[in-house]
Amino acid sequence: MKVLVTGAAGFIGSHVVERLLKEGHEVTGVDCFEVYYSRSQKEKNLMPVLLHPKFKLVEDNLSTMALIKVLKGAEVVVHLAAQPGVRGSWGSSFHRYITNNIQVTQKLLEESKSNKLKRFVYASSSSVYGEIQPQPGEEIAVLNEEMMCKPRSPYGVTKLAAENLCQLYHQEYKMPTVSLRFFSVYGPGQRPDMAFNRFCHSILHDAALTIYGDGKQIRDFTYVEDVAEIVTAAVTSEAAVGQVVNVGGGSPAALMEAVTILEEISGKTCPKTFLERQKGDVFSTRADTTRLEKIFGIKPKTSLREGLARQWEWMRKFVQAEDDEQTIKAQVQPITGVDEAGIAEVKAYEKAAKKAARKAKAGKPTKATLAGESHDTASETQTTESDG
């Protein structure tokens, strides 16, 4: 099928594109290379697919572009593009979250409703739940799709709003939407602001790990290739239409447990700096994957240790390449010592020679001729031009 993937150069998007191509789909990827993090990392994310005959990349901004040029002929939309980050959604930057998470989703839905799509897959987030209290007998709350959502961050609010838009377009226009709530996705290509990327970077440079809160917060970490497999399954699953589905790793762990695993994998132990818990961060997330398994017949299968080992290896190579690049740049000496006075003198000679040539052509005597120095001037002019 012909699939449009938004946010194609991002962390999750690039893995989804690769998986879709592997399954034989034809993919058009859209990305505006937002400066939320380095363009070079996003370009490296796409390196495995850039030359694939069934892949086309369109660099443009979904909020301003004419969507017809990428929606025409598309049978499926996988909408992964978003303004990410719980912490960054507070304050003056909130307008970006409104534009990129709500308005762009509405624009895509509106433009797609007459296209007879086979599927519109929307990437939602576990941040829509907020802080849910455990049920009697539960140590931590198990989050299922029927629970009332009470986001604790502006980011979560915008993701829930876009999810509700998908539901509305399904109800009113019969659009085949499916919303997937991702839980703490990690793995190779992870954004530099995310915890495991920061931890790996610090370990590689023998620096202290910065941890927000006490490290006891629990997350249902989900490996990115497992996520890509489920997104790809949603593209063709009829049972998924109209549904909201949790995509969780199935093995929740405290943040400090993950840190310990990373230290064991790397063979290093680093000091830790504990900072105040950030606004909007919840204590725990754990996905109920009953619906996921029922609809798709699959669930994430990569253990945290296995996934972290893969991310560590990727990060080690990525940081080494970055360090090598910086070393090469530092060794390149800039050109210095340009003789500005000499350049000015040459230009003056050239100007004088051209002026003399014009006068000679017009039959007018020059100052040099009157002084009997015409041959010397010509000689100097020729020497200057040949040296230049």
C-alpha cells in the first residue's frame, strides 16, 4: 500500500518507515527537520532508507504546506509528527504544542476525509492518563483504555485533544482511525533529551547522571522496534479501526533499575545528581496490553536489558563518530594572514592599467607616456596580472 508517514526522520518515525518498507509498502515520508534537536541525527536516522526505490522524502512543514501533494494517492496515513516533551510544554512555548499536536492533526484529518483512506494511524501517548491511583490489591496502577484520562502536563492535554479529534472524525465521517498510546519508547536513535540517551552520553564521557526525582519512578519501557512492528500491523488491521490501544513494553521498571542495567552493560559506574521532580512527571505508568494482544495478536517482546544493550551499542558508535568529527574540525587550520594592503595595491595597479589602456585606445597621451615610463608601467602591469 501507499503510506504517508509524518515525522519520518524522527526517532520512532524512521524505524516505522524502515519496517513498512521491509513489509513491501511504498512510503512517502514528511519531515520539517524541526530544530528541537540536531538535523544531523535525523539525517542519520534515515540513512538506511534514503536510497530505497519505494521511499520518497518530502521536507516541508505540515502546518503550512499544501497537504494535497503528499496525500494524493495515499491509502494510509501514519501520523507520528508532533511537538514532543512533557517538560518543554509549560510556559511560552505552548503555542508550538497547539500548532504541531492539535492543529496539524485536525488539518490532516480534514484533508484526508474525502480521500477514502484505508487507515489513519495516530501516535498518542501514555501522558494522556495522568496520575492514576492503584486499584485495591495493585502496587502500581495498571492503565487501561477505558479509564478517564486526566493529563498532568500541557503536552498530555494536546495529545489527548488530538486523540479525541481522531475519534470524532471516525464517528462523524467514518474515517478508519486508530490511536496508539505509546509508553516510554527507547532504543537506537532516541532523542537526545530523553533519559536513556542522556544517561548513555554521560557514561561514555565519565560524567554524572542527572536524574529528576528520586529515581524510584516506574515506567513501562517499550523498545522502538516493537513499536514499529505494532504500528505496521495497525496499517492493515480491520479490528483496530475506531480503537484506542495501549502500546506498552509489558515489563515496568524503576528508573534506577534501568540505570543499574546500563552500568552493568557499559562496565562503568557514574556519580548521580538528583534534581527536583519536573512538573508534569507522573510517578508510574504501566500499560494494560489486553486490547493490544486481542487486536493484533502480538505484544512487545524485547526485554529491557536486551533493548538497553542495543541502545548502548548504537550510542557508543554515534558518540564516537561525533567525537571523531570534532577532532577533525579542530585539526583543520583556518587560512590566516591575508595581505589586505597587497590586495589593495594589486587592484590599484589593475585599475590604473585599464584606465591607461582606454586612453591609449582613444589616442590620448597618458601621464606615464609623458614621463617616458610607458614600458615600465606595462612591465609592472603584466607582472602583477601573471602573479595574480
